[in-house]
Amino acid sequence: MTGVKAILFEDGKLHILDQTKLPLSEEYIEITTKEDIFEAIREMKVRGAPAIGVAAACGLYVSVKNFDENDIPRFKQKVRAVSKYIGTSRPTAVNLFWALRRMEERLTGFSGSVSEAKAVLKTEAQDIKEEDEQACLDMGKHGLTLLRPGMGILTHCNAGALAAARYGTCLSPIYLGTGQGYDFKVFADETRPALQGARLTAWELSKAGVDVTLICDNMASVVMKKGWIDAVLVGCDRMAANGDGANKIGTSAVAILAKEYGIPFYMFVPTSTIDMETETGENISIELRDGKEVSHMWYEKPMAPENIKVYNPSFDVTDNRYITAIITEKGVVYPPYKDNIRRLLEK
């Protein structure tokens, strides 16, 4: 099992592993202010839907814990203001808003002292972190029931330990299976333009002793055609009520290829990532990022004509018809997704 931890929340202090520095160096940075956590999320120093939610909850606490105020109504107002600010860091990952809303709601009707309110927020942040760890472990167990020893697995972006409090979502069954001698052969898409597959997935899997091969995004069809891929495992940043799932740009293309080659496509989705207020994927807000991520980042010199227009959406939406099954911490969900997701959440 991987020992990588993206978030350290101990004794009321928050440190995150700066994923923009990986794989060249492992550097933890301390988060003490709302500006710190905003930048960490916006600049993808911490990323992955579950990790963003956990970091936001812990970041909200550390941002207000030193607030010098004895009036509880004013403290609650401060918490709401900081929460709103942190919530503007990235628009697509629903866990961000879910975690912040949960922190705010913890103080609804609270009538104790400010010091007691701070303690409540600290406990809630810790609970969110621990619950995410357990959810990822449970997803791994459910996901492993769909896999067989020796399978070739393709994954896109990073939904491993770096994207959660621990274990990860779609990489969790790979870690569990590896520990049981499953001998998986993993192919990791590089995942342009931020290279989360090359920098992060390849790094953490190789660090854990998993057999992993890095490929360019446009090589997925080749390895599928060669018969090297038996299943595709991906994460999810926001899932609509009908089972459409938003994930890192390029995921929908992989899903379409998998459908063509008859390969099961599994999307790993914590229930906190399911947005029942969003009816379909068409209603999911997609983050547009700086075009320099495409034309400049990772290059010693610009690799595109000066002032060229660049379209750089951070996510795309995979239609539910391309998803073989959705794996949550509560179990595996099959079509029809609209009905079965609702039943799952009602349990």
C-alpha cells in the first residue's frame, strides 16, 4: 500500500505536498491563511476532487483559528466570508463546495463560545479527512471485485493517493491488488497539458512497486488495439445526477475508445462527488485555464507561435453511456444510472 500523503493535518496545522514540484522534489508547504489555501487549490499544488475537499475544510479551519474575536455571530460571519473566498478557487470539483458547506453547516444553530466553535471546526475538518480515507479504501475493495490478476489497466490523469486524503479513488484497487499479488500492468496516460499522469501517477505507482508504463495521450488507441488493456480506471471531479462524469480533459476520448474496443470503462466516484442538483453533464461548469499551460509550460522555449489563440478546458464530461460501472464507497452502480444513483444515496 502506498505511503504517499498529499495532506498532513496534525495538531491543528495543515501542510500539503506541493504537487507542482513533483516528481523532481517532495516539498510540503504550510497553509496558514485563506490566501494560502486559495493559491494551493487554484495553482493545483493540491488537486483531485477528494483532496481539494479535504484541503478546503482544513484550510478553512486554519484560516480562522487565530481570528481574534469573542462575538460568536461575528465569528460565524467571518467563517462564511472565508468559505466563500476559498470556494472561488476552482469551479468544477464539487467536493470543494461540499466540504465548505459542511463546515459552515456545522456552526448552524451553534450558540457556544468562539473557542468552542473553533474546536468544532477542527473536529469537523479531521472527520472529513478520515472519512475520505475510509471511502477510498472502500472504493478500492469494491473496485477490486471487478478486476482479475494480471490485467492490463489504463488510467488517465491522477486519481491516486495524491488526489485524496489517502489511497486514492481509481488507484486504490490497484494498490490493494498489488498487495495481494495481482501483478497488474498499468499504462498511465501522460495527461496533457499539466501532465498529471506523467508527473504524478507514474511517480506514485512506481514508488509503490507497481508495474507502470507511461504513454502519450494519443497512444491509448494503439495499446488497446494490441490487446494490452483489459480495463480503464479513472476518477471523477463532479458527477451529475444522471451519471455523466466530469474528469480531467481527455477522459471522454478514452471512454469512447474503450467502447469501440469493447473494454470496460470504470469511473470511481465518492458519493461526495455526486451532485444531485446538477441534472446532466451539460450543466457542469468547466474550468478554462491559462493557455500558457499548453504553449509554454514544460518547455524551455515557447512551442507555439506568439499570441496564438489557445483553448484550454481543464475537464471534459464523459456521457453516462460510455461508463460501464460507477464505483463508490457504498458499492458498484450499474445503469440505469439516474435511478440507481438515487437509490444508492437514499440508503
